[in-house]
Amino acid sequence: MKIIILGAGQVGGTLAEHLADEQNDITVVDSQANTLRALQERLDIRTVHGDAAHPSTLLNAGAKDADMLIAVTNSDEINMLACTVAFTLYRTPTKISRIRSTDYLAQAKALFDSGAIPVDVIIGPEQLVTNNIEQLIANPGSLQVLDFAEGKIRLVAVRAVKGGPIVGRQLKEIREHMPRVDTRVAAIFRRHEAAIIPEGDTVVEDGDEVFFIAARENIRAVTSELRAIDEPYRRVMIAGGGNIGATLAQRLEKKYQVKVIELSYDRCRVLSEMLEETIVLHGSANEPAALLQENIENTDVFCALTNNDESNIMMSMLAKRLGAKKVITLITNAAYADLVGEEIDIAISPQQITIGSLLTHVRRGDISNVHSLRRGAAEAIEVTAHGDAQSSKVVGRSLEDLALPPGVTVGAILRGETVLIAHRELVIESEDHVILFLTDRNRTADVERLFAVGFGFI
């Protein structure tokens, strides 16, 4: 596939890295020559220096015969204009645009669905991040919560803790403890070792990061097998009243006791008018006295959501030391995410969340969900099986007979409205939604080929 990526920042650069590994023809456009040079030194891609929305730049990048344009510059306006120019002049078939402004997103139907601005897919990073944090708060004890099959199936990551019923025991004992609950452990990550593809006799150790798949209503029960069940959260403190902090507070304030700490007095006034039940505080979460005054020791979740990584990390460590039960920290710099210690419970990467959403629309085949895991090292995907036993390599075959690539496991299947957890004898039928876990994202192309329909399918 021939893809043009506009913007060589963290999202554009990471996306180019993912797609270049999968034998796509990638061209990256940016106005910063140094950024492009650094990208080209480590990736086998073409780069074009210029303004992303200029017709001549797009022509030089190959817009005339490109299959897809992905606009992820730092400017909403440039992204939208570039999509418009590419469609008007070069009829680029698929246009994807990152749009951050809530003003534009609030009018998405009139602006985009109507065709007034020719954007086929809108990616809103702030909305994606907010959804992610909201799920983590709704599922105490989880490190990551990912929805598949329109929320009917969930992939959840939890840290196994000594004292959990099956910690130190074999996985097959889950069924003995919960005979009425079906689940599948997709992978286990143990310290810095390679991912473990679990079998029934695999023993869960204290500290393991366990990814399991289950129907949405069974998530809490399975989590309780791996760690002492966390009490539902009640008190949430948010540091940073920007778009993410404000939207999160708006969504949480009906169910939780929410406080927002914001440094800008003018922004505090805006927040106080926007939020109905949230307490808005003017101040800095980097000051111990301010946190202690607001009873940080009784806070269930502290969320550091400013636009400054260093501040987010420092205030999270401070909040944890002062007694916050859990801290969730927004970190945009991947290097920082790898360095944070145990005092930060969950590091949220907007880039990885955005990448997963973008990959959903780039992958070949009928793929409806892609989630990037463990900072891009692994992936979970939802793919629909088509065809019949003659035209498909998967339809009509049991899971134990599938020629799955190394490191790939099937976690669950949605058949109509029925959730089926993966077991060896389960047979895939046409139109099944199959959830797969890939410990090595470089196997994605192999999975796409496995689910591709042959010429016999009409």
C-alpha cells in the first residue's frame, strides 16, 4: 500500500516505523528537514521536505497515486486543509486526519459527515486518552483495558500480586475456582523476559503482567483470581485542567468525587462554569502543602494530565509518597515511560493509543480493532473471518488446526451476539469476529495473509 504521512513528530514517526516494517511504500512529509533526516537514517522510507498542505508538496510526495493520506501534523487546520487539497486535486481515496480541537469535533457531523471537509476518518487523541483513563478508573486493579466487539469482549492487563488465589499455581486452576466463568490468558510478561505464551500448566508468579480475555461482565471475577480485589474507586484528583483533564472530570463527576487542580486562574474560571459537581482548585499539584490540604492521603486515583512530562512525573511521585492509592501519569516521551519506577502505577502514552486507532484503518483485511500494547511491542487485533472451507484458511477449522504464526494466540470469538472464549476444539465460522493477541507485532502481515480470502470466494 502507498501511504503518505504528513507530520514526522512522535505519532507520525512511530506510525512510519510500524508501517515500514510491514512492506508498505511510505512517504513522510514535514517542514523540519532535521527531523526527516533523522527518520530516514533509521527507516527505509522516502521523505519530502515542505509544507504539508501545499499542492506542490503533496504532488511531490506522490498524492496522485497514493492509496492513503494520514495527516498527523500538530495543526488541525493544516491536517484538514491537506485532506481537502489531496482529494480535490488528486482524488486520494482515503484521508485520515488527527483533530484535537473540541470545537471541530463537536461539529463533526456537519463538517465531515456531510462531505464539506473530505476527511474519511477522524482521530481525536484527547478523546482516545480520556476513554482509556476512564476505563482504568472503572476497572480497579487493571493496567490496561481494551474493548473488542463493541465492548462485549475485553482484554485486560493486571499485575499478579502475592495472595491472589492462583498466584503461584497453574492457570488451569482458574476453571476450578470459577467453573461458571470462562476466560483465556493470552500472554504473560515476566520482568524483562520475552513474552510467555501460556499453557494450562503455566504457573503465575508474583509481579507477572497478565493479559486475559473475557466477556465484559466477567472481568472483575477474573481479576480477583490474580490479585486481591481492589475496592471501587470513589475519590479522584486530576492535575491539569486542559482538554483531557476537563473532559475526564466531566465524565466522572456524576459517579465519583472529583477535584481538578489547575495552575491558570483564567482556566479555573472556565472549568468552574463547565463542570457541575467537580471541585476546581487554583494551584499547583507540585506543592506538597496543596496536596495535603486537599487530603491526598484519602485519594483513590491521582491523574497527572498536564502537557509537561516532567511535571506529570514529579507530581505523580509526590502524590504517591503522600498517600494516593494509585497514580495515572500522562507521558508523551517514550524514553521517560521506560524510566519511570514503581511509584507510577500506570503511564499513559497518547502516541501508542493514537497509533492503535490509526492502524485499525491501515491494516489489510476486515480488521475492526487494533490496540498497541506494551509500548508498541505487542498488538491485539479484531479481524472478521470471511469465506468458506474452500476459500479460507481459517473458516471451518478448529483453533488447534490453525497455522498460527509463532507468538500469536486466539483469545476469543464473537459469533452474532455470543461471546466464545478460545479453546482448542472451537471451530471458526464465516463472519466470526476473532480476537488475536500478537506478542510480536511483526507477525501482523502473517495474520493478515492467514485470514485473507482466496479467489474461490465470491
